[in-house]
Amino acid sequence: MRILGLSAYYHDSAAALIEDGRIVGAAQEERFTRKKHDSRFPVHAVRYCLAEAGTGLAGIDRVVFYDKPFLKFERLLETYLAFAPRGFKSFRMSIPLWLREKLFLKDLLKTELRRLANGAGSAGGAGWNEQLLFSEHHLSHAASAFFPSPFDEAVVLTMDGVGEWATTSAAIGRGKSLEVHKEIHFPHSLGLLYSAFTYYTGFKVNSGEYKVMGLAPYGEPKFAKLIFDHLLDVKSDGSFKLDMQYFDYCTGLTMTNARFDALFGGPARKPDQPLTQKHMDLAASIQAVTDEVVLRLTRSLRDETGIKNLCLAGGVALNCVANGKVLRDGRFDNVYAQPAAGDAGGALGAALVGYHLQLGQARPGGGDRMQGSYLGPAHAQPEIESRLAACGARFETLDEATLIATAARDLAQGKAMGWFQGRMEFGPRALGNRSILGDPRSPSMQKTLNLKVKYRESFRPFAPSVLRERVADWFELDGDSPYMLLVADVVKSRRRAMTPEEQQLFGIDKLNVLRSEIPAVTHLDYSARIQTVHADTNPRYHALLSEFERLTGCPVLVNTSFNVRGEPIVCTPDDAFRCFMGTELDVLAVGNCYLRKEAQDPALKQNYETAFELD
């Protein structure tokens, strides 16, 4: 039995396909179209999933969409009526799109599916009347976390901006059943509160929240009390309400308003304005508030249900700082976060809702069914060589042992490396198959990768990949974190004490202070966003880390996503070569092909650099 799940038309379109309960493939549309956060119908992602399963749409038993558009439209209308006449401009802009497309999403989906089945020239929406089903947004999120998890029983906490009405929900999963028990409804949203501060500190909503989380350790939570006193009424069980007098997202075109500006002493930062200590303190404050609300929610759920396992989903579940605090709080024995926790993961959740809840099928046995989140396309070695040759690349082809030895040696010598192997990751994190790697012992590696490779803000931290069997020797974590969704501190024995002069530094001046034996992955508060690497899910990456440890005594590598700012993570060998040539990466490993920058055609290098400038 094959079920195809879809998310589209809002954020991060994606497709996922399960066969008899096993995940065959899952991918975001942006990876194929090269348009970041592409929200269009995921034509390319669907084609990939079907190819991975070796079938066409005729071989699909059900297609399940990840939310219910009529309920969203109901929320839209009720919100505008509640705030009328305010918000007419926003209403006037959004309603035509709903009346033209989103309100009739079932017909639109049927048309797209028919085109896929019969070729791009076909039109019309006939067919798929029985096979096309709809899930609810938060149920899709919850299913994406619980059903692939290794738990037979778990509490599932979903937190995001908003689905149809729900912004926070608690579900209980047992076996093949999953039921949402309680919800907090729009406009009261922890995700939208965090996004409001993302907007106010000058970053882009729905993509800049990572930046706020990364900026937080540079500041002090000086505004946390102000947030609790004026913006957020939170109860002991974690339930909360926002004072909507300070926000404009219900009726306007911005997240916050003049009253919010007055409360925090000025207007929102423009993206091109410099970051000040105040912005860092604001980031620290909203992070501290988020941590507190999430801890109250999880503690309450543990006390209410007595269940020892927790699953996390929704965009807020990508806040690995809060996740780490939940784990260290110790109320739950096990914490599992869906690696594609945002809307892309809703496609997988929708497929799982269709299979387990709508069709009543049992869960297959086994542990973590996400397979390391390596669920995207792979490229065979002959295809890699053919594609690279067509790009004009100069490379040597190595056997696996030589590849591992060469790559580890170059990393140990301080080279920045593009690492493209196996199946692409599903979700926003690169987990060792579409990664940029570096030596974490290097004092300059963080700055080099941010400014010369990623072309992004210098304060952004990098994550460590570490051998699972060695994680406790380097970090205050003795468990699994395969999806880079838990933060833990570097162990004290690996830290470096700050001098009195260094302790007096403020803001960005703290950036270049060496804090540990692995400064490139140690944040200002000695924390790190950890990925544990397992030999069973990623043997080649595990082998690379093992060889790097043999050479250096360090089982850790810097791991960041293989892309530059503004672009999706690379998908194909062509994408990898283009990124390699347009940045200051030193070496590139694509499958068994090994490329050195100095060996490439200088004219070709100049062309790629110019292309990046034009982009």
C-alpha cells in the first residue's frame, strides 16, 4: 500500500511517500527548483518520490494533503470580522487569492495530480475523488513525529505559528493510534511571538528565527520580565495568551505595531542596520521566555499523562536550545524531535495519517524509522562523473579508503570542504550528506566559513558532528542527537577559562574569544548544537570522523549545510560544483570524485564567481 503526502501553497512545499508503513522518500520542492522556501505544488518532489518507489501515480493508493483549507479560511474570516474595520487592507490583499485558488484547493490538487499522471499538457480536475484525502495541520505534524519515533507510547507536543486554528497542541500516541487532546488557538501563538521578535530585530520571518536563536548568547535576557508583564500571560501549566494590542499580524502587514515599538524603546531594526547590544538582549530575552513556556508545557504534560516519552514537532521544535533544556530537565526519559519539524514535514505526517489513522494500518517494527533523515535523491557514481565532466570539472576518482584518508588529511590541514554523499537529507539540517565540513580545532574556521563560504553574518554558530560513541567525552550529553536538534555544553575538561579582560567584552567582541579545544563549534555560552553520527545510518561519514580522530585525536567536525545564504541546500552534483566554484571552498568530495580548487580551470572559476554576484 502506497500513500503520497503533500504540503504546499504556504511554506516549504514537500512530498513524501510511504509504502506499507516504510518511508520510501521525502524531499522539499526548493531543492529541485533552487527557489528557497518554494511554496508551489511540489511537482519535482512528487516525481522524485514516485521514481524512488518505482511507480507512477497509478500505483498510489491515497494522496493526503497536510491541512484543511476550509478551516483556515474560516479562521481568516473570523479574525477579520473580530478586528474589523481594522485590517481591511490585509483582507483585500488576501481574499482574492483564496477565492481564486486556496478555497478550491481540492480541485486544484486534482488538476495538478492529473497533469502529473498524464503529462504537462493535460488539464481538468476529474479523478482522484476517492483517493484524495485531507489531514489537519497539527495532526500531520504530530504524526510526523510520533509514527517514525521508536516509541510505542508518547506525548506529542506540536508548536508552530498557526495551522488551521491550533498554534500549540498536545496529542497522545499509542501504537497505531494518535489523538489530539488539547489545543491553544490563534492568535495566541508562541511561534508567532518568536517571529514577532525575529521581525523586530531585523530578520526575515519564517527563515530568520535561527538567527535570533544564534544571536541570543551574545546578550542578556534584560527584556524577559517586560515580555511576561506586557505581552504574554503564561500559566503554571504552560498555557498562555498574548496581549494582541502589541501585535499587528491579525490585521496588518507587519508582525508588530507602534505600541510594541514604544514598549521596547524604538522602531524595528531595518535589515541593513547594524546589530546593537539591545538587539542581542532582545534575542536573549525571547529565547529565555520560549524556554520557560516550553518547560512549563512539558512538565505539565508529564504530570498529567504519566507517559515517559515525548515527541516534538512544528516549527518551534527546531529550537534546539529549548529542546536541550527539556531533555536536561529530566521529566521525560526520552525526547524525540522530527528533523523536518516545519511545514515540509507535514507532507510526511499527512502520509502517515492516511496510512495509520484513516486506513487503520499497523506500524512496522524497528527503532527510529526516519532512517537518519536520508530520504532524498542519491546519484550513482557514473552519473556523478558524467555530470561533473559536463560542468567542466577537473577531478580524480578514488576508492573509498583513499577518499576517506585524503579528505580527513585535508580537513586536518585546515581546508574547507564540500561533502556530497548518498541520499539528500529531508528537513532544514545537513547531516553529513550535503554538508560543508571543517576542522573544529581551528580558531579561525567559524569566521572563515561564515564570511568566505556561507556569505552570512559572522555571529552565526556552527554545529559539531561527533562520533556517537565519543559524544560524552566532548559534550555534556550521553545519548543520541542524530538530527542536530539538541543543544548541550562542551564538557568542562575541554573548555578554556576566559581571562579577566575577555570577560569584560560585550556583544560581537566576544566572537573571537577561544572557549574550548573546539572553538569553531563552541558558542559563547559553551553550548553546541550536536549531531551524533552513527555507523549504521551513515557509514561513510562515520568513517571520515573516525579517520579524522585517528589523525588529530578529535572525533568532531564542523558541519554546516552545503549552500550559500539565500540558496537551498544543494541537491545535485551540478549544484555542488557550482557552489564549490562560486565560494572559497578548498576541496570537494562528490561520491568518489575528489576536486581541488587549484586544479580547476581559472576562467571557469571566474564565471561561477560572477554568477554568484549576479544572483
